[in-house]
Amino acid sequence: MKEKNGEIIWIDCIKAIAILAVLVDHTFMVLYDNPNMQTVTFFSVSLFIFVMGITTWISEENHSKEEVGAKVRRRIKKIVIPYILATFIYTIVQDKYFNFELFINRVVLFNSSGPQYYFALYIQLIFVNSFLYTVIKKCSQSKYSYLYKTIIFIFLVFGASLSVNYSNVLNIYGGGGKLFGGTYAVLSYLGMIMAPWMLGEKRAPHLVSLLGVSSILWVLWMGFIWKNHFHIDTYFSFGGGY
């Protein structure tokens, strides 16, 4: 899909799907009680991180002349203000009064509510993605770029395994509590290396083929997790990270 008012429409559609999945996931035992329905939506955060890889690539390409430090500061600034405001609101709602010391503690530890682990995850990935983008661009200049990118992917998977099993960041829940975001760094990397292809022009037959293959893989994956309920963790050393 083409850009409209500076936005890429299909990326906005993917974000909308991920948001709906988050809502369904977090209304389990409130609006419904079928665990399989909740399982279907577990892709939500992973999809957000994959899209983050794509949008990071776009941002890096659009600000290629900007210094790395300036890029990082610009991205963190966008998320820090909403995060502090959200923490302030949570503090007032939960405590019915404002305690400045408790507020600062929650800001630093990302623990005013469970979902705020995502802020800690996002901030870590901002630094990781800036580094990965630089590496990907250097690899792209070589005729062996696909080989180098595959090797980097393997190292990332190995590093993610170590991160999930042997790191703890401030006891934060989920990927936010793992050094460099744990396995989410792998998804973000995949988003970046696939971005040039995904942003390019593709013909209808390519899209139909992609939809068909994706649908088959989706059905197989859902059958696997319904049957084994994430016993994949017993085959790969990613701890309880699914």
C-alpha cells in the first residue's frame, strides 16, 4: 500500500491488528473464558516488536545524516514523556493520593503496573536497533550480505537464549526484564532485514503466494501450541519466554 499523509497504510493496519490482539488477550476471563482464544492473540507484542524493526529501518533511512546519539535521544524523548505521565496517572489512581518518593521509585523500576514492562523493553531495543542497523548496512555492502546477516541472526538467537536465562533487569516482567530485550531483539532484527523487501513494490501474485504460505504456517503453529501449550520451551533454551 502507498503512503498517505506520510503514513504507510499497511503498517498502520498491522498495528491495529496487534492492538486488537492485546485487547482480546487482556480480557480473558472478563469477556470470554476460552483459553484457546487467548492463545491465538499471544502474537500481539511480538508483532509490535517486528513492526518496530521495520519502522526503525524507515527512521534510520530518513535520518541517515543524523548522529547516532541524536537519533537515540530523539526516540527516547518520544516515549519518556508518555511513560512518566502514565506512571503519574497510575500512582494517583492506585494510591488515591500523590507520594513523590513512591512515584520516582515506580518511574525508575517500571513497576507501577504490569504492562509498563513494555517501556523498559522499548527503551532497550532503541539502543540495540541503532547498533543492529549500522551492522546491517555494512553487511549490505558485501556480495555475501545474506550470509553475514544469517550469521548475525544465529548469534542473536544464541545471545537471546543467554539473556533470557541469565539476566535480570530490575525484576521487570517479560522482555523488559531481560538484557537487550531477550528474544525480542531477534524479532526486531528480522523486521529490519526484511524491511527493504516489505517496503518495495510487490506484484499481486507475490502477495497471494505470501498470504497462502503464511496462512498454512499460521494453522500449523496454532495446532502445535493448542496441542502442546508452549512445550516448545523444552526444545529450545529460552526459559519461560515462549
